[in-house]
Amino acid sequence: MGKIVNVPLPLNLSDKDKQLYEPYLSYELISTKVKKFRNVFVGFSGFCMNNKGLIKECHHDYSFQYDYYLNEAAQYYYAATDHPENLITLDNNNVYLAVHHPWFNYYHWICESIFRLWLVRKQLDSLILLLPEHYKHADFIMGSLEPFNIKHIYYIPNGKSLLVKNLCLPQIKPICDSYNARHLKQVSSFYRNYVWLEKKISVNTIDKLYVSRQLAPRRKVINEDEIVKILEKYGFTIFHPERYTFLEQVAIFSRVKYLVGEHGSGLTNLLFMEKGTFILELHKDKTNELDRPAFLFWYMAEALGINYYHQLCETHGKEDYFDGDYIVDVDLFEKNLIKMLN
């Protein structure tokens, strides 16, 4: 049994939207542990197996996705057993560290993998971090690792899997939208101190920022031109994360007071905002298995002491959480913006 975390309602919640939030005003926070294992099969994508099967510390605790986890792990296992050249054996006495998993995107790396790394930050000199080879070409991966000053990284060749004699496996948090507030604040300070005090990154201060998804492949705002006019009227800067390095984004968001954006990876950067700042998150009104807004950033904002506002938007095109676009009610948007600014 974990700790129960209570969360207040969004600050601008209307009566008609209360039923979407009121059943979810608390969540269970389960403590994550660091485990050591011997003779572990580490698939290229991060799932780990031993003689007892899939190791629970390497995957989320979503029962409806468990078959997917098994199939993904089995894919690499049988690729290695059927083709021995796909298996690399690390049978020396070094201790290897695994923190990656198949959901390769900005949110899951920053808010899950980095926090697994945080659990063993004082042991890193004695560990060898395992990473898929293509990770070294992703700025948000390498930029987020830079402050840890990791001395030993083993890059797994594309498509290969490992048999590891000694594995250190910090547990991934069982539920995505749950947060250890103490760790969030520690990691936030860790990165802010690094970009300002050590790297001394020079960026323009943006007090009011809108994260645009126009350069993203999906989940765009169809009528963004209309809301941009409103945003500019109130002094907001239109921001495209793809044009900045990870460490530049940390520096920029650490100075943001008011943040607006659609649900997506760009809002992950609220991790670097100060306590007492503000966020307005735009959600779609159609989802898939959730049948409600995703609570990742509502819960994260609360854990960080950030004031949270929301707005449901009409879904355009594919009517699901992952691929549908947004149509924003511009009149309601301006009202919500004013509420947040006031």
C-alpha cells in the first residue's frame, strides 16, 4: 500500500466539467526501489527478463497493457535465441544500469527514465549505463544526461539484446500519472542550477509562453491562428520546442510565469518552472481508453506547487487521445486566459 496524494480541482473548473475530475482527486503513490539482479536478458527496448519471467521493475503496472509488454520482450528474446548474433553477453563483474523503456519520447524519458537515474545518482561512478545506440543522437537524451557527468555508457547496437551478469534496475514508477513531489523538486532544482550556475546558458526571459505543436506530427490546434491572436494580445510568446536544445529549454522554462499549451510533450517542461507559477492546459474532448482528460500535467503541477487551469477542446479528425487534432473555443479560451492572468 502506497501513500495517498490528494489533488485540488483545476482552478477554473466549470460545473459541467466537474464529473471528469471529481472522481480523481487523489492517487496512490507507490515507492520505487532499486533492485539488483543476476543473469538478466535485457531487450533492446528496455524490457528485462530472468528465469522467473518479465521483471516487474522494468514496466508499468497497467494490466490491460501487460500482453503488449510480454510480446515486446518476447520479440527480442526470440530474435536472440533464433539468431545468436543478435545477443551480446556482458558476463564480466561490472554492474550495468538499465533505465530506458520502449516508450521513447520526451515525457517518458524526462519524467520516468531520468527519475530512475536519480535514484542511483550517488552510485553512478560504479555503474555502466545501458542505452540503445540511437539514443546518443537525441539531444534531449544526451542533454538531460550531461549534468549527471556519467563516465561509463554502453551503447546497445541497433536490434541487439544483452545477457547481463550483474544488473542494477531502478524501478519505473508503476503508474505514469503519479509523482514523488520531493523527487520532482530535487530534479527541477538540479537542472535549474546546472543551466544557470554551471553552464551559464544565456537565453531571453519569457514571462508568458505558449507551446505550439505546429511542428509536431500530430495533435495540432486546427485554429491556432485564432488563438495566437489572443495570446499575442496578452503578451505571450509563441514557442516551438523543436528549435531549442534541451538545456536551453530548461533555462527558458525556469523563468516562465504563465504557460499555455496543448496536452503533449512540450508541457513536460513545467517540471522546470518555479512554485507559484501558472499553467493552462488544453485537452481534447475525445479520448480512447481514458474517457477523460489525461492527468499527467494536472498532477505534476500540483506536486510542484504550480497553479493549474484547464480547457476542454473539440476533437478534429481522428477521435482519440493520441492522434486527434484540436479546435479551440476562442471565446472560452480568452476567458480562461484572463482568469489565469488575474
